[in-house]
Amino acid sequence: MRGLYSPTTEKWTAPLWTRRRMLMLAGGFTATLLLLLHILTITYNYEIPHPSFATSTSVSKNFTTRTDRMVMKDLLNPSHTILRPYEHSTFHFGDRYRFVKNLANGYEGAARIYQDLENGGKQVIIKSWFKSTRQEPVPQELKDRLQNEFKIAVTEWPVEISTTLHDYQSPLFAPSDHSISHALDAFYTDVAADGPEFGWRIVLPMYSFGTLEHSIQAVSYLNLSIEDIDWLYRPRYRRIWQMLAKLNTAAEPENGNVGYCHEDVKADNIFHLDEMGNELLGDLGQVRPFNSPFHEDWKDCRLVDSQRAWRTYSWMLRWGQNRLAPVDERFEKRLWEKKDEWAKAHFQWYDTLYTPLETLENDPFWKNMQTIWKRSSIRMPVWRNGQKTEAWLSRDAAFVEIDKMRVEMMRVRKEEEENQKLQEEHNNKEEEMKKKGEPVPTPVQLKPIDYPWFWWNMPGAPADGDVDRELAVYWANSKLIGAGRSWELGMTAEDARKHDEEEAKKNEEEEKKKAEEEQKKQDEEKKKHDELEKQVEAAKLALDQAMKKMQESETAP
């Protein structure tokens, strides 16, 4: 049918039913096209892996004098001051704690130095946390007290508070023991409820004699032999095993806990109690009970504590050694030769693995050093009467000299950082003025640095991670955890290592197979995508042809 003739347009038009059919046809093609495009979007989807980032930054790096320690029952005591007002303009906490300066800021929170006016103005550290840190329910007694007395609703607090206040800190366990960092006070303060911080605060002693990391960095300037460093530090380091054994055996049956792991043993978490190098294990932010859900895939977290303790001691020997010594006398070669007592002890520990830490602290290597080595002094460089010389010193006297070096080293580094900051500010200002076409400022005047007598450029200083790479076979956590699993199945240490190698090979093959399957899947998806593109093009072409025919029919005489 040719349709109707329109006098107005002087053209023939299609009948009404024909036009409806054409519109329905066009709508159908359009819907089909949209559906194909939707299928194409869903089907052709290449997954892009995103890296994951885990940040664990400790903010409390300076804990000093031995003081009374607080435990949970002290905090729960109704007479304890649980709420302290916070002065936002001065950062003071009531009439007791007066702000001195900021100490550190990290991922978890911040640490500030305060004066404790109720204890003669002694300096302490008050630590705070962001709400993004690990949390747990507040004890019901505290929750009820804050609600009933102060109308404050609090349900969560940082996990580190409870781990620092566990009963293993109580003087009843060991009245004269000061081997683990402890709390002096804890309280809640009235920060903004919608702010980034928890209202909880914990007060820690401030130890001003640095960390093991600071100490061994100072030793690295003295060109001492590994034997000298081992003789100096081994009796002090035995305390680390004692501290870990104390944590591991601190059972709290009423809480269902059979012991705890530190989880973060490293050189900058081992603090010096005094200038004679006596050590304390600090930073309890990662302490967890054995039965924590965190350990579901870790058969025994004590293995990790002992592994990290051994790694730290070996790192210390390597970092502090004489870097001008012949190759045959250096740490790397002597470790693998397994002739020295310290090297034998390290590999003996690995071969036994699950030796309890309370047994390790009584191992002859750590316990009987004074009688094993018939030696009472060390010859080392010192500064006397304005000049460098050498002297025979007892262990305590040697640590006093090392602490003097540490103080000087920290002073120099602070001055270098200040100069670096000045230089960076000058460079930024110079860059801005260049962009504006203004005259370049005169060079910045940096502060002259008075370098101490022992300062020199250390050749061949090991980069971070070198020790781990050299001992990866023995120190990789995955290897040790795997060995632990095998040990529980009744395997020997050698069989455990073989088991790990087989597991690693199996995992590698599975990863390879998975990658091949993924590639095959992507190839198939791309093939489907190409086919769909062809179908879309065909649909578009058919639609264009249909529209063209419709136009031709409308204009046909």
C-alpha cells in the first residue's frame, strides 16, 4: 500500500499502522543495542589487582626511672581518678599533668612529654590514640562508672591499654623486676566525641637513655670486634629472654589466658634503663594472648618472639662490627662457618625451634657467660683530656662511655636535621622566586656542627634488610611458622625444612596454574568481547538499513 497523499507536504505518507511498525522496529533495534552493550560491559571485565598497605607505626619511643606500676585492678578501683579535664589551649590535664612538648606522631596516635606535678615535676609520657587503632570493649566497671558518675557513654578503648595493664605487670609477680615497660596512670578525658582521637590516655615512664638501636649505632663508630660486642651485650641481652619468658608464662585463668606474646621484638623497642646498658622491653601495643583470634594461623606465637629476639641480637653483632676488618673476620662469613659460640647457639636454637623461652634464658650461652669467658674488661677508644686514646674498661664503665657517645650522636643528628630543614626551606623559596622571575635569595647560612671525636664516615654500612636477606632461609617468618606446623606433626627440624621447600614449590606451581587459568579466562572474555562487538556493529548496520528503507518509503511517489 502506498499510503495517503498529503496536499500540505505534497508527499505520500505511510499508513498509520505502517508508521507504528517502523517505530516499533526502531525501538526494538535500540533496546537490542543497549542490551548488547550492557552484556559487553559485564563480560569484558579485566580485574586489576590493587596493592594492600599495612602500616604499623609505634609512637612511643622514649620511656626513665623505676617507678610504681599500675595494673587493671588499680584502674578499676573506685578511688582512682578516672576523669581528668583537658585544657585545649595549653594541652594540660587538670592540675596534675603539665604539657612540655610533643614527642612523636604516628599512624596509631601521638605521644607527648608532660610534667607530673604530683611527683616532683618528673617528666612522663602521655600517649593518645586515633579511633582507627585496634579497639576492644571497655571493662563493664569502667563503663558503668563513667556513665553513672559523669554521664559519659564509652564502649571501646585501645587494646594497648589493657595489654599494658595486665596482671603480669603487678609488683606481686616480681617486686624488684623492671624488665617490661609499664603504666603509671590511665584516665579518660573530655575530648570532642566526634573528633579523631579516643578520650583515653595512658601515662608511661620516660626513659632517657635511648634504645638498643641508638646504643649499637654508637658502638659502630668504635671498630670493635664481634667478640668485643658479644662480650659487652650478651649478659644484658639475656634480660630479653627473661622478659619474653615472663610474658609467655603469665597465665590469667580467670580470663582464659594461658600466656602472652610480645609480637614486636626489635632493637628500637628495647630501652636502656640506665647509662650502664641495662635493658627493658617496651612498646606493648602488639601484645596478645596465645588464644587471640590473631593467632588462628600461627601455631605458636612464642616462635615468632624468639625468632625476632635472635634476629635482633644477630643484627646487633653485624651492625656494630668493625667494618674495616678482613672478610674472613666479618659477621657474614663467620655465621655460616658455625665455629663461633654465638653462631653455634643461633643454629642450635633453629634446630630445636620450640625450646621454651624460660629454658632459653637459662641456656649456658646466655646464663654462664661470665664464667665461660675468663675476661673482665675490654680495650676500646675513649676521649681523655682533649684527645683520643684507648683504655681497658669494665663492662659497666664501657657502657657509660657508649652512652656519652650516644648523647653526642643524637645531638649531631638533631643539628643535621635542623640544617636539612633550613636548606629545604631555602630551596623551596628559591624555586618560587625563580618562577616569579624575582632575584634568587642569597645562600642559606647553615649552623656549624661540632662533630665529636669518634665521628667518621662508616664505609660499607649495611643497608636496611641486608641481614634479613643474608639469613632469609632461617629468619623468614613463613619458614619458621611452616617448621612449627611440621613440628606439631612430629617431624624433625630437617624434615620440617624439606616440608617447607615442598610446600613452597607446590604453592609456586599452584600460583602458576592459577595465572594460566586467569590468562585463559581473560582470552575467552576478550573473544566474547570481540564477538559482541561484531554483533553490535551488525545490529547498528541493520538499524541504519531499516531507517534508510523507512525514509525511502516515505519519500517514494
